[in-house]
Amino acid sequence: MKAKAQPHPIVENLGELDLSERLRPFMPRWVAQLGIGLACAAIAALVRMLLDAVVPGGAVFALIFPAAMLATFFARWQAGAVAGLVLILYTWFFLYPVRSSFRFAEAAGSLSVASVAISVIITVAIAELFRAAARRATRERDRQIAERDLFLAEFDHRVKNNFAVVASLLDMQRRRAREPATADALGAALNRVDSIARAHRHLYRGDSGPTAVDMATYLGELCDALSKAQMLYGAVHLECHSDTIRMPRDRAVSIGLIVNELVTNASKHAFSGRASGTIEVSLRSEGAGYVLTVADDGIGMPTGPVRTRADGGLGQKLIEAFARQARATMTMQSGANGTKAVFHLDP
């Protein structure tokens, strides 16, 4: 399928430019058209006077055509006709052929004025046709944008429903699972689906449209959901802090999945044998890039500092994969004071 040619930006601007229409709340259209036509004629006459100081009597009719064309672009053919008529009369009376008179020094003078008048009519007609074509192109563009927005809204609604169906199925299977390991795996999958769904919902929020995700709101809601899912109440707290950052959808999803994996792991393993603790999620701007930190003050990992390994568990492999998708460099430290994972994200 061939893509439709988009109108040139200049054509779009001409299509949206109609001062007589914009001034309708303040004055009748014909008054605005008359005023714009006279204003264009006055500017052309002023320029003509300045040129006469340099080149007296040179190309006396030259400025009529651009003035009539501009008036037509600004306020349709009526304004162009006013500008052309006024400038023809002004030039005829003050400049050609006998100054301060409508008399002709010779018969050819009348033919010259008539040819100029016909040329002005043709110029105004062409300018009006071009302006109307630009207007139609702008309206077609607006129609296509409206159709696209309607399609995106319908698509968004269907995707939300699909996420809800998948989450419901996973939750139903989790509740029916008899083995704790199976229930935990299904619960982890449910949290991952919820993280992706939340990023999708945030696409249509804010002033940037469906292109970026507000990370502060997204991570805040994600952490609230994780607190409820992992039942982090009472003495174990999950804190979330983020600068005002907007990120593309795919990158936001990867960051959300990283947070989901690390918070889930910390809630399960960081506080064994302890009654209290804190898990902190932070996303900050740093230089041209960003820094994501997920830290806890738990008991730490038994083996000390963790290094990236090819034979790591599924959770570790997922975190590494999500870090690559987010274009992040991961470092992780663990000790008696807790575990801290830091991700440096490229701009």
C-alpha cells in the first residue's frame, strides 16, 4: 500500500491562514477583507514611494501583483480584489501616465492599464485556487488525524481488555495451583503482565500524547501495586522516588520489569528472620542519562557480591535481558547491610 503524500508545511500554513475567518468574532468578514485589502495596498504604495526615491517612475505596476496575491492568501479573493483595484487606481492617478490625472498621454496607455487589470484578475484567481487547495489539504490532514486518533483509542481499549484477560487467567491458575512453586511462578508472571499493562495505560496520559511514559507516576503506581501483591505492610516498607522524566514506551516497560523482578526478589528473600525493613526504588537524572537504583536494607545475599553469570537463575537472566533492552549498565552489591542494584541508563 502506497503512503499518501503529505502536504508541504508551507501549504499547511497557507491552508490554516485566513485572517478574515479569525476576525469574525470581532467584525463581519467583509469588513476584515476590506481592511486587509486596504492594508496590503497601503504597504505596497509605501514601498512604491520609497522606490521612487531611488528609481523614479520605474516599473510602476510591479508591486500590484504581490500585494494582490498576499491579500488573497490572508483573506480570500475579495481582499485581493480590493488591493488590486486600489493599487491600479493609485498607480494610474499618481504615477502613470500623467501624474495626478486619469488622462492618458497616448492611446496605448489605456491598453497598458487594461492588461494590468486583467493580469491582476488572473493573479487573484490563481492565488485563490491555490489557497483553496491548501485549505482542502489541511482539512484532509485533520480528517486523517481524527481517524488515526479514533483508531488508536480503539486499539488502546482492545489492548487493555487483552491485558485484563491474560491477568485474570494467570490469577485464576495461580489460585488453583497446589504446588507453592507453581503458584509463585504464576504470581511472578502476573506481576510482569501488570507491569507492562501499567506502562501501556500511561501512554495516553499527559501532554506528550501516546509517545512517552511519565516515569514518576508510572513507578509510583507500580510500587503501590507491588506492595499490595507482596503484602508489604507493617514494618516492611517499599519507597519510590523519581524525577520528572518521560521515556519511550519500550524503555519504560523494561525499567518497570526490572523494578518488578528486584522488588519481588527482595520481598521474598531480603528479610528472612527479620520483622522490619525497607526497599527503596529511585530513578534520577544524572548528567545526560539516568540512574535507576533498587536497594534494600535486608540480610544480603549469602555469597556476597553478585556477579553476572551465564548460569544464573531465571530472575537474574530476566533482569539482565531487561537491562539490555533499557540500554542500561548494571552493577550489584550485597553485604550485611543489604543489597543494592544500580543501573546507569544511556540518554
